[in-house]
Amino acid sequence: MNAGTGIISVIMNRIESSADKRISFYDFMNICLYDPEHGYYTSDRVKIGKEGDFYTSSSISSFMGKMLARAFVRILREEGWAQDKWQIVEWGGGTGRLAQHILDQLRLDEPVLYERLQYTMIESSPYHSVLQREALQHHPHVRYMVSEEWLGERPSMATIVCSNELLDAFPVHRIRVHQGRLEQIYVAWDHDQMQLREAYDDLKDPELLAYIEQEQLPRRERQHFEINLDAAKWIRTVANQLSPGALVTIDYGDVREELYGPHRMLGTLMCYRKHQAHDNPYIYAGEQDITAHVNFSACIEAGVQAGLLSWTLETQRQFLVSNGILELLASHDGSDPFSAVARSNRAIRQLLLSDQMSELFKVLIQKQ
């Protein structure tokens, strides 16, 4: 079994203590990613960049942070919030590089707005919190909190909440269509093979059934789906904190018609380890990232229900272009491919032309 014995023991204990000797896929994924001692995100292993398991836009270059800084300023001025103190709340900021790029750009381009800004990092991982404090030590207006602390406040200023690759890491329920019936996927332990295995049962959970009815999921035989209930709950929770405010969500995913189409028979669940992608979540428990595409249709509807009535959804490419990234392309003679200008241009092209990021990643902006 390619996984740490510690987290396998946690999973097995949960399975053995359950009445049916199984746990939901949601619970399994939650343990793998967030177990306090052995979880992937709570551990001190390097996850992002060349030495980690995957790249993010901020690990490639500073340009996403620069464009977000521009977008935030535009929101402030369009909404009439630019005259007072304001707040950016970054939820799940990882290494702190994105926040660093945003703050660096605001200090350079908008010194008056920068001085009025309070930047709040919401982070549950002690390891990432340390990295964030190191990355942002030169910015005085930053505070560090866990979600419960911030949710216990009632912001008295305009607030923009930003997340980058947060919702795709929320645990999901998995469903399949089998002989015309909807079945929920569980995780059990195979004592003969000494490994994790899937188990199935008719879907009875009323919350999942309500979601399926809302989404009008198709009943194609053998099709698999992921259901991320926590994403919509998070949208509603954050929206209730804004008075006034906006929510900027960056993640990979799509609208429901794309996610549940006939070309998605196996769903969208993927695992990443050492920059290798595969679809088996039952190996390398606690040592790999497990993600599923975000249903932006459900996120938009959750926001509307919570009062975020104005929204735009763009691909990463559209967002970057609309915020002026092409202006940052610089002319050079091409004689030195390793010059600062050449590297900068390559980073911009990677963000704009890479199918992995430019089209799969979306930017959802929701405002009250």
C-alpha cells in the first residue's frame, strides 16, 4: 500500500467503527486532505512549485497578482468604495506568494489605497501560516486569522474576499449511475487484498438528492459525478459577511452543462503527486492532492441567493486580457532568451496560452 501507515490507520479506524464498515467518499477525502496530523494540506511537505506536486498561477509569475490588484482597484472605484478604509481577505493563501504580488503592486501603483488597506490571511494550516508570515513580513497591514475568527467579526469596511484554488480542494461526494439507479460511492477496506476499495449503495441523502434535482443531473448509465456541497455553503457564508463587498473566486471548473456532459463519464476527480496526474484517490493517501472541478453554475446561484446579485464569469485568459496584461509584454531583440524581459514575456504567454490554466481556470466575480 503506497501511503503512510498513520493516515491508513486513521481511515481504517473510521471504517471499522462505522455501522456498515464503510465511510462516504466525502469523509475519506476529508481525512486524506485535512486530518490534523497526517492530512495532505495540513502537513509540512512542499506542495506548490517545482519541488511540490503542482503549479499555481502565482508560482509561475507575479502577473496574476498584478492583474488581481488592478481588478480590486477597479471594483473599489466602480462601487464607490475607494474613499475609505477597505479590506482584502485571502482565504487559503498557501505560501503567501499571491498576497505578496497583490500587495507589491498596490504599494507601487496605488499608494493611497495601499495605506488604507487591511489585508487578512485566512489559513488553517500552521505550516502555510509560517510561510505567509515570512513572505509578507515587509507589508505592515497584514493580519493572520483562522476562519472562525474572521467569521466572528462583522466587517465595518468594504471587503473583497479572494480565493485561488480553494473550492476545488473541498471534499466531494461521489455518485454513479448503475442499472438506472443513482448510487453513492463509499470507501471500505478489503481485508484479503489489504487495500482500500469502493462500496456502493442506493443514494438516500436528502441534501444530495436535492442537489441532483437542482442540477438536473443526467442518468447516463455508468456515468460518475462529484457533488461539492461545501462550495455553495462557503459562498453563502462569505456573502453574509459582506456589507458591502465582493467575492473573487479563481479555480478550475466550468458551468454545469460542461461538467455533466457525455464526455465526462468518469467525472472530474483527479490526483496530483510530483507533477504526475492520475485518477486513483486510493493510493498515496495523505501524500497527494485530490481535487474535482468546481461547478460555477452552483456557485453563482448560491451567491444570488445570498445577495450577490451582480456577477461575471471569465476564463483566466479573458480576465488577464481585460485587466491589461498584454500591456506588460515588452519588446526585446531575442538575443538572450534568459534575459528578464524574455522570461517575463514567457510567463505571460504561459498564463494566456496554456490550456491547463488559460481555459480550464475561471475567475468568478460576485458583488452585492
